[in-house]
Amino acid sequence: MAVTAQAIPMLSDNYSWLLTEAVTGKIGIVDPAEAAPAIAVLEEAGLKLDIIFLTHHHPDHVGGAEELRAHYGAKIVGNQADAHRLPALDVPVYEGAMVEFGVANARVIEVPGHTQGHIAYYFADGGLLCAGDTLFSMGCGRLFEGTAEQMFNSFGKFADLPDETLLCCGHEYTQANARFALSVEPDNEALRARAEEVDRLRAQGLATLPVSLGVERATNPFLRARSAEEFGARRRAKDNF
């Protein structure tokens, strides 16, 4: 697997993802909320940053991008349709675009719902899905700009990805998401086991991510919704949980 991911905690509960392409040594980062934590990790490892992947315009996902570009000369990738709300883009992209990352490629997937211009990146050579705030472990992003139907359809775009694909998302929300998921499917044995695993990890101060899409398909009530109507009902229930 050419591309690997390392979570860098930022702010109170954000994760930015440091990506390494093993063949060429190219280094990328997804959604840097801040520059300083990324620079600290890079400098400790003796690395420079080549590319910055942005999923959406929220400040807790782009806050460090300009400083990192200035510091390393890294190129910023983002949705061309949302360019007016993003830091200046060096590589504007769109649905289906392939972004070169060393010998690997990131496939751009437009996933409106959390925001209208949200995109995700899928690295087939590494089995990574960097989904920003669209898909969380056992949860999904709030519908700030889009509709339940849009988000349900966005999730459908992940259906062809292998079960072993690792989900790298933007926040450590898993423990709270598990409590809601159990209220939806209290008899789901896979969900109960995952919730217990998450409690153990958090008790040790460890990250619950990345997680495989196979686990998510067995435990995430939003991925398991059978219609946009059911998805919307679950999202409204989560908003008031």
C-alpha cells in the first residue's frame, strides 16, 4: 500500500491526516485546522509538506492551510465549485478528478450534505477514504447546507469502496455517536462490540480512527439507512439526542 495515514490531533476534537506516499516519499495533509501541530510532527520526522487536501470550507478544516503553504511551498487542493470560500487553490478539482500524489492518485468524490461544496478523497493504493465531516464513525455530519436526500445520495457514492477501506474523518466524535447508534439499533451485536471497543480506547486516551468501512457498514445507523426518508429521520433524531 503506497499511501498511509497518521492522525494529527488539532483544536479540541479535530483530526488532520498526515499522508505518506511510500514510493516517492511525498507528504500530504488533509484538512489542517492549525499549522503548528502539523509543523511539529513534520519537523520531528524531518519531513516537508508537498500537498494540502481540503474537503470543505469550515475554519476548523482550513485554518492552517495558508500558513503551511507559505512554510513549505505546498500546493492546496480543493473543490473548484467552492473556491470562493476556500484558501486560494493551486489545484482546483471536481467530481471524478484524479489528483497525483507521488505514484498514487486521489479520486475526488463530491459529497454535498454537510456543506454544498464538500468533497472526499479516495486513495485506492492505500485503501483510504478521507471523508472530512461527511461520514464519521457511527455517525455523519450535520446538514448545515444540504438535505438528507443529498447526504443519503452522497453515502451511496461510497458503496463501491471495499470493506477494508479505512475511514479517515475529521473529528473524534465516535463515543458520542455510539450512544446514539445504540438507541437506534440496541440489538446490533456488532455495534455493541464496537461501542465497547471505543470506550476502551477513549479510556486510554487513544484515537478510535481510522476504522474500516466494513465495520461502519455493520454499525453506522446512517450508512445502514435504507432510504433518504429514514436517513433524514435519524439525522433529526441525532440533532435532538
